[in-house]
Amino acid sequence: MNHSALSFSLTEVSLDFDGPAVLEGLSFRIEPGEIVALVGPSGAGKTSVLRMLNGSLPSAEGSVLVQDQDLKTLPTAGLRELRSQIGFVPQSFGLIPNLRVIQNVIAGRIARMGTLGALRAMLHQRAAELDEVHELLESLGIEEKLFQRVDSLSGGEQQRVAIARALYQSPGALLADEPLSALDPARARETLLILVQLARSQGLTLVLSLHDIGLAREMIPRLIGLRDGRIQFDRVTSEIEDHEIEALYGLKPSLGLHEE
Amino acid sequence: MKNEARLSDVHPLRILSGRRRWWMLGIVCAAIWAALGLGTSPAQLIPSGNGIEILEEFLAAGLTPALDYESQVPAGTAPLWAKVLDALRRTLIFAATGMSLALAIGLPLGVLTSTAWWRESSPASSWSRRWIGRLGRSGAFVFLRALIAFMRSIHELLWAVLLLAALGLNSFSAVWAIAIPYGGTLAKVFSEMLDEAPRDSAAQLHDTGATSLQVFLFGLMPRALPDMAAYTFYRLECAVRSSAVLGFFGFPTLGYFVKLAFVNQHYHEVWSYLYALIFVVVVLEFVSSLLRERVVIR
Amino acid sequence: MNSSSRRTQVEALRRARPRSRLLRGTVMALASWTLYAWASPEIALGDSLTERRLTNFQNFIREELWPHALRSEPFTFSGLWAWGHGIWNEVGASSTLATLQISILAIALSAVLAWPLSILAASNFATSAPFSPEVRDSSRGKQLVWTAARRASRGLAILMRAVPEYILAFLLLAVLGPRTAWPAVLALAIHNGGILARLGGEVVENLEPAPVRSLTAIGGRHGGLVVFALIPLTMGRNLLYFFYRFETCVREATVLGMLGVVSLGYWIQDARSKQYYDEMLLLVLFGSGLVILADLTSALARRSVRRG
């Protein structure tokens, strides 16, 4: 019962919080089922872009279209419906630490349940629900933690719970903000691989921000390079050259870049 | 409770800095003003007349609480320990009923007087309806806040006095006398806890397309729940004390028998009732500290 | 993995899930006691709502609570005002003031009582090597003394707060007599002192050890620690608790008068015994106003203290 894969497109999007622009004139399109990573130094605006894609951060200028629907003109109910199709893994996980893993994962789907149904699901899970969550956790390697309290888990385990919750939503697109930040290198590689394979096999759109440029170049087919709120490059990974990456992270500052 | 102390605070002169100094000074001045106004002097603390005898006798009796009646009782009277236990049972009955009713009042009122609730509830679509909604909501908000302030501004014993005058001596008066002010207090504290709870999980749930009600119930409430439960437990301890004191107004709780025994100068019996009360309060406090150690903080 | 083996695995995980027996037991015990309490014959709610009682209640609301001065005349606001103002001038003002003074004196005294107890009750301070759990070199005798002091102050604080103010005041009144406000002041000071001692003890125990240990490292012992670390570090939170208890002190001070000390409660009890319920209600409302004012002051003070 997965949702069909979503497309995103940004046109001339800008954003500022009463100060220097966070994002300036961003435009790109992500096709259904595409796998894209946002890369760039911290503060480049990766998180803002992701939050715009699910409508939790409205753009100041320009338009954000999801499935060719403009988020600005969408009524509340429509926005909610759209959001239920987008899985989001925030950097801070947004888990409920004093509840169990199972309840946190179940929470991913309550938008489709109605309030009483959600109450039932949070308090008492059906066998089928338990099996589904167990299988999901197994694919992430934390099935043993099914009934543990989240605050008794390590940071890496919590991060995978957050991923599991987003996947349990059966989304048409998965947006993940630094989903590997709390994992050790081996676990990070493995988890990214799982995410990419899942996206491929289920045909869902995957957009993530990554700080590990090596992993991104290795596994993600398309990279969008962001620096100071502007797109530096947006291409198939194999065509991106080393010097572009170095410029992105400011290792060899190319001064002409900001004068456009 | 986390302490926000930092190394920079460690300076002996910090005690005299900032607003704290003025509040300290204010407290000292206010205390002097109050003592002068009341005309109290430490000299009056020396018991006069037979006060000192009563004090000595009463304190000495504390070492040997009565195990049996101090005066002749008609044959067939239940033994003292049974009477103490029964008074304790009645005390706990009024505490439990009053407290559960207070919870039934305080929880919804607490939710409705938290700013978090009104923020989570979704705005209406059209411009005019949004403004009418906002006005109505702020009106309801102010009204409910005033209501809970009023409920708890009157002490449970005064509610008891009012209810006694209106309804006479019956369990209804005792239960409501506890439930009204405690409901107000719970509501106030619950609303503060809901407002102070971390919002990250609520925001995340909102992102999955959950409705405002769902976000509140499943994103915000669970975060505040441990604190709310701990506070309710503490108030239960208070309710036991209040219920005991209601006995002074004729309800058959511990206070009634304390008063009776004291007036009859059966000081050993007084202590039997007092120890029963102290025992329950200490047990409740012990359980609550254990719970906080093992369950809430991990 | 096939579905049946998955199910057994889930079931095994569920059975092994961490559970707190203490929490479960407490919840069960409280729930069953509450059910028992509502079902017990002592709570005969049907009995409360007999027709006679309801008529009495209507009577009470419609007539007895109606201001005396207005019962024989048509209602005017000036009449209501004159009646209320009269009672305020006669007894209300002076006893409201006395209530406030009793609570202020009591809370100040309770802070004085609580402060040493709170420090002595803190397990990280009241040991032979304060804030240094790893130090084990001190003599056994010293440790015993500190442990005894800690236990004694904790026990005393528990006793102080376990007995309600009202009962304390009742007992003290017999000893000190009703001539002064002391019975009420002392009763409030003792009970709140016990509560503040526990809260203050928790503040000391929750102190971050690092800043304090920089002082123990340069040879600070108990006395030095109190002056240079405990007082400055705990002052803010202790003030918060102080104002939080002040609010409840005012509420209680109103009521203690019913035992015979001249606070609002004295006149409430007086009106009650004369069955002047209109006057009684008005006096209760004076008290309510005072409590709301104290509440606002306390909230203001706490906000100001929090800001530093």
C-alpha cells in the first residue's frame, strides 16, 4: 500500500530570516523515484531545502511544487494529505524518548488512522502491525529493540528508529536530514545502502542531505551542491569533478562564484 | 530537576548581585514589618499557665502512643487499633475519591488552559472565520484561566465550610471540597507542564500529516506525562492530609478523632492517630521518590 | 524469516520487555483503592441528593447567600457596596492584613528552619568528603557522625511536613494560647520548613559537582563550601521554591484563623457560627482575592528571580 513516488520541483526559491539570505534563487526538479543527495558545508541551507520540500518551511519567494501541486495554495487538509505521503527524518530524530520503539514507529502512520484508531494503535498493537514493524526494524538491524524505551537506546539506534518510523509511513518520498550523523562509518555505509536499495525496490523518491561526500559520491546517482544558499552544481554524480567538490567545501576558494 | 549552575556562578559576591539581592532584602523587610504588625515577640513563645504542662505531657506521650483506650469504654466497643485503622480507611477514601474527581476536572481544564493546546488547534480556512475563532478562543482561554485561579484561591477547608452550609454533613461535601481546589491546582500545573514540554516530537508528528489533535495527544502529551503523573502523586499525598483535617469539621476522618482525643486529654491516643497519618504520608513519599528515581529519570 | 517464526520472536521480545513492577504495582494499587473508595458505603452520593437536601441547597443559594442588607429592599449596587464596604471596614481589612502578615512571617521563619536542614540532608554534602564520592580516606568516626546528622535532619524534615498545618496549629494553640498569632505562624513555619528542607536538599544534591570540586581541590571543607559554593549556587532555586510556598502559605493562613487566631478564618468561623452565610461568603471572597494577589506576586517574583 505504498504511495506512488512523488516529484518535487523548486522554481526560483528564496528564503531569509530577517538577515542574510538563507536560500537564493534555487531551482531544480526531482523526478518520481529519483535518488538525490544535497551536499555542501554546514550552513549551506540543506536542512532548509528539505524542510521546504515537505512544506514545514514556507518559501519567501518562488514556488515549491510537489506532484505539481503548489504548496502555497494548498488548503490545510490537502497539505496534511500530502505530508502523510512524505516521510521525514529530522536531524534531531523527533522521537518520544519515554515511549517504546514500537510506539514511536507506529506513530508514523497515525495520520491515516483517526484519533481513536491512533489511540488504540499507540496503546495496543495488533499482531500484523507488530510483524510489520519487526520486519522493518530487522532490515535496519535493530529488531531486538522493538519493545525497549527509546531513551535507553544509543544515538545510532535512535537514528534508525527515526528512519523506521518514516518508512513505516509507506511514503512516496523519503526526506532525510543527515540520516547517518549518529552512526559509525561501517554502520553509516550499511544504512545508506539499505535506504538506497529500499528506495529502488519500492520505487520511492529519496532526497537526503549528507555530510560524508565520499559516501554520497559512491552511492548516490545525483548530487546537488549547495553553498551559502545557492546551487553550485546539480548533476549526475559521475560527471562531477574533484575540483568542483573542493570548491564547494571551500578548500580552494574560487572568488568569482558569488559575484553573479 | 536540572540545576543551571555554572562555574561563572561560583563567586561569593554572586549572592549579592542582580535582582536576587533586592528580593532577599524585600523578604527581610517584609518579615520585620509582619512581626511588628502582628505584635509578636519571641517572649510570647514561652507557654503560659498550664501550657507548659500540656506541652510536656503531650510530647512525652509521643514516645508511647496508646495501644488501648485511656478511659473506660462500654463493653463491646471495638479496640482502639481497629478504630484508628477505620479512621485511616475513611481518610484514604475521601482522599482517593476527592483526588480522582480532581483529576477528572484538572486534566481537561489543564489541557484547555495550556497555550500549547490553542497553538496546536488548526486555524480555520477563511480570514474572517479565523478572526472570529481567535476572539472566541482567547475569550474561552481567559475565562478558563480565571476559573481555575478562583477554584484554587479558596482553601479546601473553606470549600468544605461552604458546602457544609449548603448541603450539610455528607460525603458529597467532603469529596467536592477536595476536588474543586485540587482540580484547579492540577489544571494550573498541568498547563504549565504541557507548555514547557519539548516540542520536537510534536513538530515531527505534524510533519507526518497528523491532525492538530493527534499532534497534541501523541506528540506533546507523552512528553509531559511523567511530570504530570509525579505531580498528581504528590498531590495525592496532600489530599491525604487535607482529608485528615476535614475531620475537624465533623467528617469521620483522622482529624475528628485527633480533636476528640486531644480535647479529652487522651494524649497517647492522639499520637496513635497522628502516627497512622504520618505512616501513610511517609510511605507515599517513599514510593514517589522511588518511582521518580527508577522510572521517570533514566 | 517466515511469519510464524517472526511471531514467536516478537512474542519473546514482548515478554522480555523492560517493565517496572514498582510502577505497575503502584498504579494497580491506586486504581483499585480508588474503585473501592467510590463503591464504599461512606461515599453515598445518592443519599446526598435527597429532596430535602436539594431544597436546602436552593434555599441556601437563593436566600442565605443573598446580602443581608438587600433582603428587604430592591437590589441596588450602592446598597450592595455599602454592605460590603461596611464588613470590610469592620473586620475584613484588619484580618486580611493579619492573614498576610502571618503568612509572611511564617514563610520567612520556615526558610530559616529549612536552610540548615536542607544542607545537612543532602547526601553529597553531608559526608566527611563533600562532593568527592571517590575519597575513602576519612575516619570511620567522622563518617558515622555525618551519616547520623543526615539521617536525623531528614527524619526531622519528614516529621515536620507529615503533620498538616491545621493539626499543628490546633496543638500549638493549646500550648501557647490564643492571645498571639504564634500558633498559626509556627504551624505554618514548621510544615513549610519541612517541605522547603526537602526541596532545598534536592537542589544541593542536583548540583553539578565540577564547579564545587574546584573548591574542594584547593582545600575547601564544609564551612568554606557553604559560603563559597552552596549559598551562591542554590540561592536562585531556593528563592523560586520560597515564593512557590509563600503562595500556599497565604491560603493556609486564611484557614488557620478558624481555630481562634485572628486571621480571616476567625471571622469566617464567627459568621458561620452565627449562620450569617452572606457575610461568610464575602469574607471567603476577601481571602480569595488576597490569595490571587499573592499568587500574582509570587509569579512575578519567580519570573524575576529566574531572569537572574
